Amino acid sequence: MLNRRVRTLLQGLVGIVLCWAAAGFALAQETDSPRAAAAQFRVWVMSDPHVGTDIEYERESLADAIRQSESGGDLGGPPFEWDIALLLGDFAGGFGVPSDAEGEEVVRQFGALEQHRREDIYSIAGNHDATVHTEPLQWWFRKWVDPAGENADSSGVDSAARKFAIDGSWERYSFRVGNLLFLMMSDRNDLPPPVGRGPVNAAQEIGGYPAGAVTGETFSWWQNMVERNADSIIVTGHHHMLKETTTASGPWEGFTRAADGSWRALYHGFNPGGAPEGASYLYFVDDKPDAQAFEGLLADSPGAIDLWLGAHTHLRPERETGGRRFLEHKWGVYFINAAALSRYHNPLVVPPSSRLLTFTDGSDQVRVQFYLHSNDYYYQGWYEPAETTLTLSKPFHLND
Ligand SMILES: [Zn+2]
């Protein structure tokens, strides 16, 4: 009798468990079906691989990040899905004009892509990628990184293979994904000194010029695109952040003082002739220093764009300088610093990191996640304390 009771009880329990399992399965099926789950669009934002610097330490800053995203990291970092990636400049690591050897290394590291095409990545030039004004215009970036596909033989970029075609040139271009409009602007550190790098003394030494620069034409293009596309969710990509938005983007905040009071490199190298005041932000428009053209427009038209994605100032998640961190909200715009994939470029080791933005069809919420590519700061993978959800000016529509 006891046995029968136990058996009945067991049968009952098994039945309940089976019911739960079936219900769970049905639920799982429902959420996995395309109709039930809203489509997501994932934008991986990364920057500053400085491949020539890290390779000296036998670290493949760009290829490692790509492998981690597609297959997971060697220290336990999980792989993650992404639809497109933005790579916001500073492929090169040196302080002079980058070499063809470094360009070949950049292309070799892009070769780590297995589940994505090279054309899924949208790039712009950073200050380190610049040539000098006496050479063919930005030849290195155009030859080896080549967002416009001008030099497919060397860069391997086939414009026709872009899922989202670009409109424009290596210097400035746009592309659309549903009602997302991306406006991408390269840095112009190739303009003559003091705006950009170039021979700074009789010995023809080339200066390092971390301050950001674009031309007036690029600003006008951006302004025009912003004004004509008020019904879009506008995402701007540039190597630099705007003035006084995120970590260390204020005047002189790129450096620290040594004990004797002299300036010492911190986020950026100190170069007295290279506009050090503006080393960590977009400082020049043409040859006008501290131009603040973008800042002025956004102050006058809050929310004119939704997101400004930049990099340049390498940081760890909690790093705060000038009372600002890697993600800030100002003038109705979210500013996100995505730097950096490099571990060795700065005088101090900075934990390599990138960001993942997840847009959901029909939703005005965008999830921002912080990925650590090493375990210098915390475990490799998602750093949850830095994760957040932002509210866009309008819902994202993938098919708009
Ligand atoms: Zn930079």
C-alpha cells in the first residue's frame, strides 16, 4: 500500500514535471518564433586598435576582438551577435606617417573574420592614420582601410558587397538601416600644421597632433544631412568626441601634471606645437581652433541627433575626468566613447574594450553593453556595471 502510494505520488510528480517541461518548450518555441520576437539590429562599436603598437607585444588587437566576437575569448569572454560594426579610427600605432607594412598587418587582421564580411564593417580615419599634407591625400587610410572601396586590390573592400550601401567618400559618408541614418566623418590630421601633423622643425620631425579636425565642407555636409533628416534616428560617427561631453574631453584634460608641474602624457601625448588644449576633442574646423561648430548646432537644436559615437581617449569603464564618463547625455544627445581595442598604446595599460548597441524593431530603447577584451580590469566579456539602456527620440524601424 505504501509502495502503491509512493508510486502514485511519483507518477503524479513525473506528470507535473512533464507538464512543466511541455509548457516550457511551448513557451520557448513561441519566443523563438520570428513572429513573437521583435527583430533586433546589433551595432558593434569599436576603435583604436593601433595594430602596429600592440603587435610589438605580440598582441593582435583587431583580430583578437574579431575572434572573440565570433567564437568567444581565450579567457572566457562569450561570443556575441552583431549585424554591422563601426570602427572609428586609429588603425595605425605610430606618430609619423603609417607604413605599408602596418597597412598589410591591418588587412591581415581583418582576415580573422569568419562569420561576417569585411564589408559589414564601416570605418573612418583617426588622427594616427593620417599622412602629411605634402603626400597624396590620406593615401594610407584610403589604400588599406578604404571605406569607399576605392582600392579593393589592397584593402579587400568591395563596395558592391555592402549590405547597407554607403553614399560618399573616405572622408565623409552616410548609410541607412531602416530609419537609422549613420553619418560617418574621418579625422583630417593630414591638414598642414598646426591643424594636422607635418614637419614641425628644421629637422623635418613630424609632430603628433591628437586634436581632432574636420573641414568646413564636412561640417556643412553634416549640418545639411541633420537638417534634412529630422524624421530619422541620426547616429554620428567620428574619431573624436565633442568638447566637454565624455571622459577627459575638456581643454587640457588629455594630460596630467608631473610632480614638477610640467605636462605629462596620460590619455594623449603632449606636444606643445600640436594644439594640446584640444588633444582630446574635435578641436578644429578647417584651421579654426576650438571651433565648436558641432557643439553650437546641438546646443541650439537639442536632440538634432540621437547618438554621437567616438573614441580616441582610451579609458576603462569607470574612468572619470572632468566629471564625465564614457557615456553622457548633453544637448539631448547620447555621447558614447567606444575606445579602445589597443592595450599598449598609452603610457599606462588600458583594458581593451568595445561597445555593443542593440536596437529593437518598434522600440525606442537601445541597449548599450561594455565588452572587456582582456582580464586586466575585470573578467573578459560583458562588464555589467557599465551596461545601460537609452531612450531614442523615436522608435527604431528596421524596415522603414
Ligand atoms: Zn586617436
